[in-house]
Amino acid sequence: MNWVGQSIERVEDAALLTGRGRYIDDLAAPPGCLHAAVLRSPHPHAAIRAIDVSAARAAKGVAAVITADDVTQFGAPLLAGVKANIRCWPIAVERVRYVGEPVAVVIAADRYLAEDALELIAVDYAPLPITLRPADALKPDSAVLHEGLGSNIASDRSFRYGDPAGAFARAAHRVSVKVDYPRNSCTPIETYGLIADYDPGEDAYDMLATFQGPFSIHAVLARALKVPGNRLRLRTPPDSGGSFGVKQGIFPYIALMGIAARVAGRPVKWIEDRLEHLAASVSATNRMITLEAAVEADGRITALAWDQVEDVGAHIRAPEPATLYRMHGNLTGAYDIANVSVRNRVVMTNKTPTGLNRGFGGPQVYYALERMMQRIAVELQLDPLNVIRRNLVPSGVFPFRTATGGLLDSGDYPAAVQQAIDEGGLAELRARQQQARAEGRLYGVGMTAVVEPSVSNMGYITTVLTPAERRKAGPKNGAQATATISLDPGGAVTVHVSSVPQGQGHRTVVAQIVADAFGLRPSDIRVITEMDTARDAWSIASGNYASRFAPAVGGAVQLACERIREKLARAAAAQLNVPADEIEFAASRVRARGNPDNALPFARLAATAHWAPGTLADDDQALRETVFWTPPQLTAPTEEDGINSSLCHGFIFDFCGLEVDRITGAVRIDKYVTMHDCGRVLHPGMVAGQVAGGFAQALGAALYEAYVYADDGSFISGTLADYLMPTSAEVPAPLILHFESPSPFTPLGAKGVGEGNCMSTPVCIANAVADALGVKELDLPLTPAKLAALVHAA
Amino acid sequence: MKPAPFDYVRAESLAEAHDVLAAEGGDAAVIAGGQSLVPLLSMRMARPKVLIDIMHIAELDGIAMDNNTIRVSARVRQAELLAWPDLAVRQPLLAQAMPWIGHWQTRSRGTVCGSIALADPSAELPLCLLALGGEVTLSSKQGRRSVEAGDFFTGLMSTARRDDELIEQVSFPCRRPGEGFAFREFARRHGDFAIVACAAVATEKSVQLAVSGVADRPVVRDFDDASDAALAAFASELDTRDDLHATAEYRRMLVRELGRQTIEEARRCRA
Amino acid sequence: MPRLSPDARHTVRVTVNGRALEGEAEPRMLLTDFLRHKLGLTGTHVGCEHGVCGACTIQIDGAPARACLTLAVQADGADIRTVEGLAPEPGRLSILQEAFRRHHALQCGFCTAGILMSLNWYLARTPDPSEVELREFLSGHICRCTGYVPIVAAALDAAQRLRETGEQR
Ligand SMILES: Cc1cc2nc3c(=O)[nH]c(=O)nc-3n(C[C@@H](O)[C@H](O)[C@H](O)COP(=O)(O)OP(=O)(O)OC[C@H]3O[C@@H](n4cnc5c(N)ncnc54)[C@H](O)[C@@H]3O)c2cc1C
Ligand code: FES
Ligand code: FES
């Protein structure tokens, strides 16, 4: 019996349930540690004429006040992914460009005193005109944020795959949708936090931070702190209070607080508060999309034309504009569409810089694509299900290369759709709809098909560069996962992975995988997931993002187990007098296949390398294996800009029925069905958790959540009474279904499953609302006031 | 998000609280359940020099009934009034409306009088007090006075309470024979402040409709004729504006629709 | 009662999980900071400091309440229960905690302490809640990881087991 595939209890939980978690703010601060508070800009755009910190410096308990002068003296700008003449610092230098931008940092004996001193800093601002919306940023006369750029357009690239112009010329119909995708965030309940220390003797930084990766950012930070990478030790705490991508965005604060610790000459702790988090951490990008499709009379799409204007806010923070390119290989979604044109622009506005957020580009792309599918059905008077079916990548063609270069690894989309319809009861839902409509109620059915990419190709972001620029910069590709397994003198197994879990139970799943490989129990395995760049095996791809844990890190663990098993098998072969390939690992023993009595306890064999290394062949003596694994399919962009942006591609088919209240405009979800093909399921309970959790966040994005800026650039979603995350009273339980097509590209056959519903659910709900109200244009969030206005206008 | 410094006085008698209020006036703030005041302190939007904790003043305890009136003293938490066994019989409107105030976890601390003192324009208790024609008892070193609900709420989170006064108790008239009550609320999420809340009290002759969430304070209107036209006229007179959660137009629409439902239900309950 | 001045620290005495504890606090210190950083009880978490997320929920004088909306000096003399006091003994979990583990009702665990403290109180008063009642009660908490489905399942399961075993808390 395998442990993998079972919903075993998590090893993480006993500590977390008894209040013994070790989150950043629970850790003992180093002796002499001081506390930081950040003064933030109240203006969306203003020149800083002068900053007077003298009173703050003299205030009770204050050790130092850091301003742009210190940061420019000890640091360097943060590198970004596009070649543009912009200098982005972790603090406002000469100018503030968004409400909430750091302007000064007070370091004091405690947070209370630090906040007292913030009030004593006098900043003389000269307000500047603002550019707030992406449409404005495109205008040549918009107020320019970065003078070196000359405009607010940081990147403008066009792509052509196949013959989109020809396909549009021949098409029977053209259908188009316009989308203004709002800003939102998966907002973890734990905010950012860090402890910074600087050792002047070695010119080295030691940063313990709630950073979730990718560790490509380590290189960005080392440059920003002007030290070689080996003098920036970046560590993570044992437990994380959630991230969903968001905690990647702490990295500018790592640079800022590193410098603050250096100036203060003491360790510095900073725990972001909720107001800071909402106003100035990160959010997903807001995006303006025009999508056009060339469609045959039967609903078959022959070409897509994408025009995307990505609003990254006031700075381009690495890895942006990755949100725009993450889906590049999947711009055709779950469909077989041969001809695609794309225009991608990246614009700067006076809003908080954007960053990673669960779904990462998927919510935006699928909102447009799947609204399009619904519109095609309406405009051509077809059944939306048939429009989806007509265009799905057919069965039996995997691996399937998409027009834009993605390589869909495995699946059977039509079969998964059929199973979802049968098991999820679409017919019954439609009957309910008919009945409700007969009663005069506003009931809609929506559906959506989505390909969920996982394990990002670290090279996809270079698609933003032209082929010539890429040639100059050198190839970027791959995604190395790491795992280290060691056996101690008592034969106990310890595993380290650089997956930086944020609550997803990685330690449990790794223990399951290793237990299976060695014939042990999960409780025999200790798994360490704290990250320390000074000691652990890691790569730029390390971290917790792009749903890479199960497919990539799990795979690396499996490969490391296999290597150790080979060594142990050779040692056992000598002792048991059988060939190494007849050795098996089971029931905590290593034994001869077919003769279970000819066996050694696993622990005794495993200890041999410590106690009697001389009895082993040279190569077999070190019982510590570190595997770096990168999948060969993750190649750099081609000369034609084709890019396999992700390794694995799960498939999702969702449908739902909902009712819009005629008076209040409130949406009540009647039933939500979500079918997932995420390859091999390693732990069903955790997969269900990822789906249900992502669904709840997506429901929030669909109906409640938006980071809203008033026309004057002020941020008006600044508290949790303004930014509304759904609670248990608002989130229904989705019906979760599975279809299993193992990935041929990952060692365990697993694919990512963490982000799919953030991509599929918002648009599925929107399609149902569009169906209920018979409206064409519909932007999120679908608030009662917005929907009531549509109902009452009709 | 940490409060600015302040002095703290845990008053053990009414006189002690009155003394501090008399001495400090507007620089002092009463703290009761703290469910609204503490976040304001942490955001540094409230900056009192001294906080007077009234939750240990024995004189301010208890729910009492007299003269067909429920008297709720300043220390009484919302949860306590909700759990009061006579509530549904004595005043059904409160029993209906109070579960809409925040959550169990905030009603356990938040006081009835604190909500009245805060006078949030979207709050349930000020709405009920107004709909029922209740009264606020204020006291200070100068003495005691009562203010009718209609005179108490004077604007956006502002009341007739003087800086040297505290609310000793609020009084809600009990249900009288032949009265019917109804409460309706629409909020974005369960437990949020209302977008619009309506409370209606129907008698033989007329019906009172009070609404909150719309204007800068709760508003009440006596309807002899609760026709759609009358409701529409009422809604259009309300001074309301767009905000993050809803447009003014939407709020007016809700006043018309929820208002009608609430009135109808109150009349049904009377029957 | 003497007036407590802002600069001086004052001794705050509380009973936490049955034990008498004391620590120094300025009047403005929040109870969350007092519990976590003065008494070292870091199981109570801070997610918003304005009363909405529920992460800091503890029991004060027998009722669930937000520690972040309480000043430490207000709690002087109070009887407090925190997540650290839920397990019957080290190495054993309570029925409610076990149900959470069985149902995978936590992921990052950051919201969990608050939810447990609320449910521990609620299930003692409401031994047989409906799912609708539970969902309404839990609306005072935000969990960003689980989508609430397993939390509700764990609470219903725990309620049933508590009814069967008659275990009080
Ligand atoms: C998450 C959350 C949701 C909420 N939702 C709602 C909701 O839906 N509806 C709603 O109405 N409220 C809501 N509230 C606020 C409610 O919980 C408060 O209880 C109430 O508004 C204030 O009562 P309090 O006793 O906590 O007062 P405090 O916070 O202690 O004080 C509030 C104000 O009143 C003054 N004050 C208090 N008592 C007196 C007195 N006796 N005399 C003079 N002045 C006094 C204080 O100085 C202060 O200015 C919510 C709060 C939270 C945290
Ligand atoms: S921290 Fe107290 S409710 Fe969020
Ligand atoms: S488990 Fe992470 S917020 Fe609830």
C-alpha cells in the first residue's frame, strides 16, 4: 500500500492547532533588536521638496531615521524584467509615485514609539498631475511617472502566430469582448514581516523574512544591497501565515530594512500592519483587454487577436511584467486555435506596484477568453457547451503544441467535460434554470474551460524581450527544483526541500513520498522546509509559486530517493547475497524480493555509511543526496517567440447556476461544480483544500473584492471593512470532481492544482450572471449595486 | 497601527467618571466595549488624552424594566441584551435587529450604549432607538438629563451629548398591544454595517419607518399612507451619496423596496 | 482607581488558561501585544488589528472576543483563555482540535487559533448546531486558505463527538 494518494493527517497540524506555530512574529528577536515603522506617501504623485527628520530623530526611543539619502548611499535600484530607463528604489527618491510609497523609516525601541516618531517627520510635497488608469497611461499627454522613460509605456510588443490576418479575413463572424479587469489580491491573513541584520565586519546581510520565492529575487536583492550573493543570507521562518504569491512582494522591504539595520547598527524587526498591507504591499495587475475572435458559423474559432494593456503600477517590480507573460504559451486556453496575434503593452500608473498573486495572469486572460466563449454562443445563438466542445483540444493529441508555443502535456478534455456534466448534473441545473425563469427569477448558468499551467519556465519572462535582445542577454530557461535527503547514524531520514511552503502541507507530502520510496512510515521521516540560502541547496526557481511543489519539488524528492535507494541496494546486495536489482524496500526493512526473511532493518543498513563506510564502495559512502532537477521541456523562447511557459497543464471545467436578486442585485450561488484534472493526486485532502480555498478567493474576486482608487489617486479600500473578503456565510461548498491524466513530464505524474479556480471561477460566475441578466459587458467585481443597476436598466 | 499615548482611568464610580470628564472635556473619551474606539485609537483617528473605562462602575450595570420601558445601562453588552430572556416578548424589534450587529465575537464586548454614543449612520441600534422613539439618559457633574432619540442624533457620528457627559442608559419603549414590528437589512457580507437597514413600527393608525445607511444619521418618517409614491418621495428626499459599496441611487432604491417590505411585514405582525 | 499615565508601565494581572500571570503594560498597549510579547503566548495571532479578521479571537471572561480590540489595562483582572489552553495535555489534542486535523480544516494555520477559541465556546453552548448556524457564527472569522468547507465539516464532526462523549471543553 502506498502512502502517496492517501489523505493522511498532516505533520504540521499538531503544532499549529496548539498555538505552537513559529511564524515570523513569534520568533525570538535577536538581542538589541529594534522595531521599524514606515512613513508613507499620502499623495499619488508629488515631488519631495524636503524632508525634515530632526524632531523624529530626537524623539523618545528612536535610534535612527532612514530616508532616500541612506538608501541611495548604501543601495542600488531594484532591477526589473524589461529594458527601460527606469530607476526603481525601495523608497521614494525625490518623488512619490503612489499612495503608500515608503518615504522614511523610523527605527525605535518598539513599534509604538516608532509610530509616535513618524508623526514628527515633516515632508514638503509638491503635488504633480497623476496618471491613474491604463487607458490614460496610453495617451501621449499623460503625466509621466518616470522621466527617463519619456512616456508611461514601458514595453510594447506584438506577436503573430500562424496567419491571424488571413483567418479574420475569411471568418464568417467576428466576436469581440472588452474587459477592464480590476485589481485584487489574495491577501493572506498574516502580513509581511522580517528581521534584518547587518554585519559591518563582513559587509554581510542576514535577512529572515516571510519571503516565498522565487529566489531569482535573491540576485536582485544582492545587487540592490551592493553585496555579492554570498553576503546576503536570506532565510525564511518555519511557518507562514499564507502567501498566495503575495509575499514575493516583500522583497523591496528586504532591501529597505537591510539598509535600515545597517544605518541603525542594530538588528531591525518590521511587521507590516494591515493598513500598510492593503495600501502598499502588492496586488494582481489590473488589465485592459480587447479580445477578438474569428469564428465559423458553427462556433469554431479560427483566430484570436489579443490586445492587452497591463497596468503594473508605479514601478516595475521583478519579476513583472511576468503577470502578462506567464500565460503566453496558453493564450488559446483549452482550445485548439491555430492563429493568434498578440499586442502586449505594459504601462505605469500612480498606483501600488503589482506582483505575484495566485492565478498570476490566468484570471485576467481567462476572464477575456471565457467571456468570449459565452459571447460567441449568444451572438451565434449556439449552446455555450457546444461552443466549448467544438473548440477543445481533441482527445488523443497530447503532448499538444499550442499556437503560441505551449506544450500541453496530457489530458482528455472532451472526456473530462463529459464526466463533469454527468456527475455534476448539468441537465438538472438547466431544468432548475427553466423553472426559475418560468417563475420570473433571474437565474443564469455559466461555464468555463481552463488550462491550468504549473511549474513556470524561468525563461518565459524573456518573451517580453525581442529575439535580438534575448540573443544579447543569453538564454534563460528551465526551473530547477531541489531536494536533499540525508540518513543519520541511527538510520533516520531527514529531507530538505526549498519549496518554502505557505501552509500547503509540503512536509506531509514529502514524508509520504519518501516513506513510499524507502518502505517506511511518514512519521519516520523528518522534513525541513525552512530556507537558508547560506546553507541549503536552492536555485533561482526555488520557492512557492506557479503550483510547482507537487510536480517539480515532489519529483525532485522522488529522484533523490531513487539515488539513495540505488546506493542502499548495492550495500544490501552485498550483505544479503542477492543482486542489487532484487532488493526491495518494505515494512521498514530492506529485503530480497521473493524472500522476505532475507532482510535487514532499514535503519541498520542506512547507518552503515556512518559506522562502517569502509565496507562500501566509494560512491556509496555519502548517504546524503541533493538532486537538482529541471525538466527538459522548459526551453527558452524560440526565434519566432514561441514559448512553453509552463511544464504542466491541468484541465478544469467548471459550471454553475446562480440567481441574481431582482431587487438587491445580490448573487446567490445555487450550485458550483468544478472538475479538475491535475494529473496524479498525491494527497486528496490537500487537493480538495487547494480547490476549495482557491474557489473562495475567486468568489471574492468575482463578487466582493477590488483595490479601488478614487479619481484623485487616493486608495479607498484601505481597511478590511472596505476590502471585503468573503466569510463562511458567503462561500458555498463547490462540488469537486476529478479526472486523472498523469503528466508524462514529471517524476510522480503530478501537476499543479493550486491556482486553477482563481482562473476559472471568476469568469464562470460572470458568465452565469451574464446569462441571468442577458448583458454583454460585465466587469468584476459583480457588486449588488452594479448588478441592480443592470437589472433596473433592463 | 498602534495607539498614540493616553492616560487611562478605570472609574469605579459614576462620580469619578464625571470628575474626569468635567476636567478634561473633549480631551477625554469614554471607553466601553472598545469595539469601535480601539480601532480608531490604533489608526490614530481618535487621540484622546485620557480614556475613562466605565465598565467597572457598579451603578451602570443592568437591564431594567419599568413603566413599559426597557432601560439598558451603559455597561450592558449587546450579547447580554440579546440573551435577556424577555427581549423577544418585550421588544421584538430589538430581538430582530440585534443579531445583525457585527458578529458574536464583537457583540460579546460591544455595549448597547456605546453603539448609541458612536452614532454610526449605518448602525442598527440607533435606528431601533429612533424607530421606537426611545430616550438617552446623559449625566455629568451638572446632573442628569434625557434626550429623545429624535434629538440625540445630530449629524455624521455626532450627537447631542456634551463633552462632559456620558450616556448612563438608553431606554427603549416596550411593545404595546396592537403594535407590529419588522426589521430588514441589506449588507454586503454577513455582519457588515448595513448598506440600508429599515425598521418599521406599525400601529392601528399609521406606520413609522426608520432607515439607516442612507443619510448622515438614521431618519424616521411617519406614514399614514405607505404607498409606493409616498415611499419614493421619502427616498428621494434623503441626502445620500455614492461610496465604495453602493451608489446613492442604489440606496434610494433599497429604501423604496426594503422599506415597502418592512412596512408590509410590520403590518402583518400587528394583525 | 489611580490614573495610569501614558509613559509609566503598569502591572496587569490576568488569569490565562487557569494560571495567574502578570506583566507590564503602558495604557495604550493592545491585549494582543501583551499576550504575545509580554506573556510569550504567541498562539494568538494578529491579522488586522481592527477587529475584522478574527485571528486574534480569545475568550475573555467566558466569551469569545477580539484581543486586538482590547487594551491590556482593560483586561486587568480578567479571566482569559487562549489556544494554548485548549489541549487537555501536551501531546494530546482536544476533540475539536483533532477534528480540525482530521478534516484538514487548516492550511497555514494563521486563522486557526481564533476559530478554535470561538468554536470551543460555541459548541459548549450550542451542542447541535445546524450548518447554517455554524456558518453564520463563523462569519466573524476570515480564513484565506481553506474556503471554509473543511472548517465547517470539522466543527460539525466535533459537535457530534462532543455530544457522544459528553466532553465539556
Ligand atoms: C468587525 C466589526 C463589525 C461591526 N459591525 C457592526 C454592525 O454591523 N453594526 C453596528 O452597529 N456596529 C458594528 N460594529 C461596532 C460595534 O461592535 C460596537 O460595539 C459599537 O459601535 C460600539 O460599542 P462599544 O461598547 O464597543 O463602544 P466603544 O468602542 O467603547 O466606544 C464607541 C464610542 O462611543 C463612546 N462611548 C461608549 N460608551 C459611551 C457612554 N456610555 N457614554 C458616552 N460615550 C460612550 C466612546 O467614547 C467612543 O467614541 C462592528 C465592529 C466590528 C469590530
Ligand atoms: S487581529 Fe483582531 S480581528 Fe484581526
Ligand atoms: S488556514 Fe490560512 S488563513 Fe485559515
